[in-house]
Amino acid sequence: KPIIAIVGRPNVGKSTLFNRIVGYRTSIVENEPGVTRDRIYGEGEWLERKFILIDTGGIEPNSEDVLLKDIRWQAELAIEEADVILFLVDGREGLTATDREIAQMLRKSQKPVILVVNKIENYTDVEMKIFEFYELGLGDPFPISAEHGMQVGDLLDKVLTYLPEKEEEEENDERLKIAIIGRPNVGKSSLTNYLLGQKRVIVSDIPGTTRDAIDTVLKRGDQEYILIDTAGIRRKKKIRENVEYYSVIRSLRAVDRSDVVLMVFDAVEGVTEQDKKIVGYAHEAGKGLILVFNKWDLVEKDDKTMQIYTKRVYEELKFLSYAPIIFTSALTGKRVMEILDIVDFVAEEHAKRVTTGLLNEVVEEAVAMMAPPSDKGKRLKIYYATQVSVKPPTFVFFVNEPELMHFSYLRYLENNLREAFGFNGTPIRLLVRKRD
Ligand code: GDP
């Protein structure tokens, strides 16, 4: 999927625009349970074109005092990885020195840049307000109001004209694709090298789709896997450091192409805010997901540590209670090979289909145990449910009045489906449709 990045100094309305655009899509997929808040990456869709939207402002954790160097860094990141850049400026405040600074960097890039002037609600004096932005040398300023959703659709129309004609040819490869993601230094490359270094494993390289990435084919018994290279995991540390900057976005691309995601954490540091965002993306993208807590050898432990640790992780990552946890050490090799067994298992769950008959039995029983929500004397009625797709398993519930469906009831239904069918390690999607 193409990547669109929103760049701009703080408070110009980047996250408002982000939510606007990703919000359009949310209304299409309806009430998806467990959606994370505070997102910086999201899948958007416009006129049936899907894309990934990045709010570069959200990548820096301390957005309170964003320094110029951070903005510069974000712009560089966008230039490096995005297909289209939305450069957002504030039409109310007018042109600032920082805007000029960013513009200068963007002008030098070869990427399409759309100069977007935000906070334009009043059309009587649009020309006056956008006029000064011509000076940035980035073409015609495009006025919008992110907050009121004005002109945002037109902006997306314009964005589409810059995207490549066709989506990158999706690989029809039947082999299981694994993405190993996580912050720098959690041990991704050590784990990868350990996996690849085993006697029972046969390894060969295939050129990746992104410039200098190299995917690896890994054979174990009859099973073949493709390890998607993220940020040149197999490259030497020295060389990798230069590209580490961009590893977040590379990770997203890898997630996109994968079936199963191994999210690696540093067990000593635990779950960080950035981890939550990255893993939240994998969840929303509907991938099979395994939580790997590496450097377990460094954790002081007794026979209860693992249990307590697990509980704490699920408390912190509530929406991921379906994802298996494994504690590894790339240093000693402990449990590293078990990862592949879990991958096999999760991949099966991710592609699992249940029959309509069984599904509706479970739904009926759930409804009998707890009545669906009602409002103003009207009660939600579920006529029937059906599984419409896999990877991830997706279900449509046909009902009398979709508005009556409540988030907590969807959660309840999801729990019932999971109790009955497992779906371990995979998100599932519950959609609600009106049946006339
Ligand atoms: P990456 O950036 O996520 O690929 O992380 P690396 O694989 O380069 O590892 C970063 C550092 O952590 C290196 O010095 C590794 O030797 C070390 N390391 C990785 N895995 C483990 C582990 O399980 N235990 C310990 N003690 N150190 C590890």
C-alpha cells in the first residue's frame, strides 16, 4: 500500500487531519472492537484505494516541546519513505520561519508534496489567507478545514492522482510471511540470526520489494517461511545504525506484507508507549500476532515470574489478550525455536473458517445468556451471522438496527466466539449490517 505522510510544525492540525481521513475508513469498517486510541499510523481508504497514513507529529513522544531538529527529522523520514507528502500549514497563523525551514527540505526531495493550508473555515477571504504561502515554492496552496472536514475529500482526490497507477503486484506466494518488528536493540537481528543459524533450517535469500531489503526463505521440515527483512536486520550493526531512523516505517511496510507478526520487546524494559503504537498497528492491520519478550536471561526470576509478567503485559495491552506471549533469549537460544511452532499455530488460526451452522449456534447461545442492547424501547435483534473472510477471520452480523449495537456487546460477542473457536493469536473483526 502506498504511504502518505502528514508533515508540519506542532499545532497546525496534523492529528485532526489524520483522524478525519482515517475516520472515513472507520465508518466503513464500522465498530471494530479493540481499536487503539492515539494512533499515528492508520489505514485509510478513498474511492476504493487503500493507503497508509502517517502522522509524523505523533512519532516523537514529547510532542509538547518539539524541537526544530525533531521536525526536521520527521520531514526527512517522510521524504525517505512516503509516496505523497501532505505539508500542513496554519492559515490562521500564517507563514512562520519553521514552515520555511520545512519547505526548504521538501523542495529538495523528489517526492510529490501537497501544500495544505489548514483552518480555513471561511471561504470569503480564502485567497487572501493562502496567498502568502505561494512564497514556499511548493505550488498552489490547498485550503482545508480539518476540524470541519471541509475540502478534505477534494484533498484526497488530489492525493490519489499522485499515487502509482496500480497497487504493487501482491505476491501470490503461498509461503507464510513473517515480519519481525520492534524498537531498535530489542534483539530482532539476534533472534533472526539465531533462527537462521540452526542446523535443521535451510536458508536462502530472495530480493525484497523495497529497495535494499532482502527477504529470507527459511525451511524447516516441510514448512517454508519467508522472513521479511525490516531495516536490514541481517546487515551488520554498524551499517544498520544509519537506517535505524527509518525502521518504524519499514516495520509498517513489513507488517503490511506479512501474515504473522513477531512483535519483539525488551523484557527488561517492558512495554513502552512506542511499542503500544507499533503493535497496535499490527492489530488493526488484522495480522496474526505473537508477543516475544526477549533478553529473558537478564530478568531476575523465580517460578512465578513468567506468570506475573504475562498478567501485567495483558493489562497493559488489553486489546491484545488473544496474542500468545513467549519469553526468549537470543543470547542462549532459549525458546527461540519454539517461536516457529507458535507461528505455525497462529497462522492456522488466522486462516481459520467456521461453519455458519456452528457460528449461529454460538451466537444464539450468547444472545440467550445476555440480551442485546436496547434503546428507547427498541431492542437489537440479531438475525444471523456469517464468516465472510479469513486473515483475519471476519464476521458479519445481520441485525434489525445497526445503531443499537453497542461496543460492549460486540466485545461480549467476540469473547463468545473466542471461547467457542479459539482464534488464538489473531484479531477477529465483527461487522454489523442492516437486514431489511
Ligand atoms: P535489534 O536492533 O532489535 O536487531 O537488536 P540486536 O539484535 O542488534 O540486539 C541489540 C543488543 O542486545 C546486542 O548487543 C545483542 O547482543 C543484545 N541481545 C539481543 N538479544 C539478547 C538476549 O536475549 N539477551 C541478552 N542478554 N542480550 C541480547
